[in-house]
Amino acid sequence: MRPYFATLFRAKWLYMVALVLMLTGAVAGSYLMAGTKYEASARIWIDRPVLGNLVEGANQYGVNPAQTQGDILYQLIQTDSFLSSVIRATKGGSALTGRPSEDAPVIEAVRENLAYTVVGMNTVVLAFTSEDPVLCQQMVQATMDQYRKWVMESRTEQSTAQLAFFREQVEFYTGQMNAAKAKFDAFRAKNPDLRAPGGEYLNIELNRLQREYEGARDLVSTAQYKLDQATLVETLSTGGQQLDFRVLDKPTVPAEAASPLKAMMKLLILGVGASFGLVLTAVVLFTWMDRAVRTADDLAKLTDAPVLVSLPDLQAGERKRPRTREKRARGVPKGADLAGAEGR
Amino acid sequence: MATAVKTGSSYGDTGLFRDLYTRVLRHGGEECGVLGITSAIDGEGKSTVVRSLALMLANDQALAKASGETGDILVLDCNQRADEEEGVTREFMVDLAPGLIQYLGMRAELEEAVKPTFLDHLWVMPIGGTQHNFSVLIRTPRMEELMEGLRARFELIIMDLPSVLATTDAQVLGALADQIALVVRAGVTPRRLVSQALDEMDREKLVGTVLNDVRPDLPKWLSDRL
């Protein structure tokens, strides 16, 4: 450790000046870069849907509805098209030109400042930070609106697909049922008297055909039931009645800056750390690069010959002695020149 | 009068140089008639060490008291340099010429080249300026004869030698000395150059090293803790 401290004290004023300059720069930079930030937020309540997804079962949203919706929201925020729609609905929409290369930085800036937090099982908090308070409120509102629109469109598409699927199922099973009925009727027509010799075998076959028919009929019934449910879901989605999230706290234009000191402190701590780090690095570097003989130990390592004497730096000692003390030591009266006492 | 010689480039504290000479005698033996002071490169303070050592010894008259001999000391400047103000003779207030070069070139007598100073037992033989064939002159028999003559006359000869790595003259002149001390300036001379100089010197004659311009690397309160 001693060599490093020695390097530091050897040029302590230089390091101190450098450190003060860097710290001043860090403070000024923190103040200028931190800026005044506003934050607008909205709280959204996420509930289980009234009618679940009939294809996958009723447990569409799993254990944590808010987490599921939060994940969907996260994925949407990562999508440029979604954010473009959000930005266009705000005063920042004029910054978008329609050219991907020019829009990308704008979208990325919005993505960095848009955040969501899942609170508990049913609540999602959506927030946007910016230096423009009005933009903050508009961004949050636009995000919610676009998200709601996406959800509705998704549900509509899903229910349309489900309808088509269940219709096909009904048709298919109806065909099967009709075929089984036709076989049953044909067998009865061909074998009207089941009490004839060998009739027990005919009965077995008849029962089998009947069970086949009844099975197909049950399938038709089930598929029809699902089709009816899917039709109802589509109706509700289209009518906007099946909304499983509600806004608890609408976004408003923030009146006060949000934690202005926090951002500044972070930058300041970073700047202070970097300043000390740079000075420390310089000290370590100069210590490693130092190849001069500085102490009697350094000299003793180079040769077996003894170090006869270590002569101090006389010039440094004279520089440190105050002029007044020098005069007093030489008996120079007050007001007289020191050079005069030396006969020069 | 000796204390008035203290300037910005000489050491007023003679205790250190007394220690230096004592250790030279201890490590090198009592029979040190010629002590050479050299360094790896120029600017390490060997001329200052030569001056201060000579002044201390002359002031003390320690030699005279100890040995009962004359105790005369000679400072022999063998270091050619561009700036005459940096030579050992600057503070002794003697003329730069005639000196060693003129004597070796047979342009001056010994009595003219060896000059007394303001101190009773201190003499100086300045280099005499710069000469392009100085390297040739010091390799002549006249140089050896000079040294023999000076040994007989002076109790101690302190030679201000050229830098080891600057010229091979240091090795030639160093061979004329009994002991050699290497001056190293703290914080300036790289270790590599010191090692190189040590490799080129006659290690048998190396009595020790002098670390010059040492500054405390840490404040006392921190140094005590580390």
C-alpha cells in the first residue's frame, strides 16, 4: 500500500485539483442531465372473464389474472406497431414520419419511459415519465385505450374462430348421426322379425347400431351446446360487454415533478464514483509505471554496496520555510529585504 | 566563514557528510587517499556532494586532528560540462583556468593549476574548461604521474568524476581512485540506469552509494500507520 500512497502524496495537489474539477463536473452534469421529470399513472383492475375460453377451458387467466395481463401488456409494449398507435394518439404523434429508421428512436424513447407494475393478483399500474406533464397523461391514456382495443379485437377473432370450429364440429357429428340412423333403419328394414331362429345375433347387432346412433347423437348435442356458448361470447365481445378490466384510477396531468432529486442523486453518485475511480486508477497506473529509485530500500535492492547516507531535498525544505521566519532567523529587521541581508 | 558558503545548492548541515565520510572509512578502509564521486547520469548532484564533503572536512579539520598530518584536502574536478557555473569550483571562488586540462596539456605548471581557497586546508584543481581531446589527455602517463604527486602532497583527494553512462572517462579516472561512491538522485534516476552504471563500474572499488534529494514520501502521521 505504501508505494500507492507515496504516489498519491507526491502529486497530491494535482490529484486534488483533478478530483475537484471532476466532482464539479459531476455535480453540474447531474443537475443539467437530471432535468425535471413528471409521471402520470393509472390503476387497472383485472378480473376473470365472465365466459372463459371454451376451447381451452374456463381457466384462461390461470392463478394470477393481473400477471397474465401484465405479461400481455409487456409483449405489446415491445411491439413497434402497438407503440406507434399509442404515440399517434398523443401530442407526440407529430414526431412519427412513417419511416421506420426515423421512427425507431422515438418509439424506443417512449418504450424506455413506459412502465407497468403488477400489484397483487388483480391490479396493474401503468405509468409514463416525461418532462412534459401533458404528454405523460396522454401516453398512459392512449396505452390503455390501445390495449383495450387490442383485447377486444383479439377476443372477436378468437370467438369467430371458435364459432367456425364448433360449426364444423356440429356438421361433422350430425353427419355421423345421420349415417348411424340410416344404418339402424336399414337393418330394421332388412330384419323385421327378430324372433326368427338366429335372432339373438340380430338383436346384438341391432343394439350395437342403436348405441352407435345414440353416441353420435350425444356428440351432436355437445357440439351444438358449445356452438351456442361461442355464439353468446361473440355477441358479448362485439357488444363490448365482456370487459375484464376496469380503470380504478384514471391518469391525470401531474402537477408536481416526480422525485426530481432521485435521478439527480443517482447521476451524482455515479459521477462521484467515477471521479474517485479515475483518480485511483491514475494513482495505481503511475505507481506501476514508476521506475525511479526513491528510497534507500530501492537502492539497496540494486546493489550489495551499502547506502552510505541519504541526503534530504534541501530545496524543498527552503521552499516550505516562510519568508518571515527566514528573516527572523537571520536577524533582518521588519520591512527590510531578505536579499539585502545576504549582501546581494 | 565556512557557514557563509551555504547556498541554495550546498548542504549547510555538515553532520550528514561527516556520517558519509565516516562510513566511507568504515566500509572502504582507513587507507582512502583518493575518493571518487560519480553518478549514473548527469544532474544527480555529485558535484554538490563533492563540494559539501570537502567543505565539511576542511572546516572540521578532522583529518589534521586525527592523523597529525597536514590534513590538506584537494578537490579535483574531472567533470567536463558545458555550463561552467555548475562546476565544483564555482563556490570556491577560484579561477576556472588554468586547471587539469592545461596541466595535462603542458600549458601550465602544477602550482598554477592547484589553487588554494578561502579555507586553510582546502585546495582546488579545476578542470580548466572544456577540451575536445580530454579523453586522450587523461589516458596519458602524465595523469598517473599527477595522481602520484597529488597523493604525496594531500591527505585526501576528492575527485568529481564524469557520469558513468555519459562517457567511458569515468572508468579511466575511476581506476585512479582508491574508493568510489555512486550518487543517485531520488525520484529521478531510473533503476535500470543505476543497474547499468553499477555493471560498468569496478565493483571492488565501490564503497557505497549516496541517495541524494530524498523527500519524505508520506506525512509522518500516515507513515507511522503503514
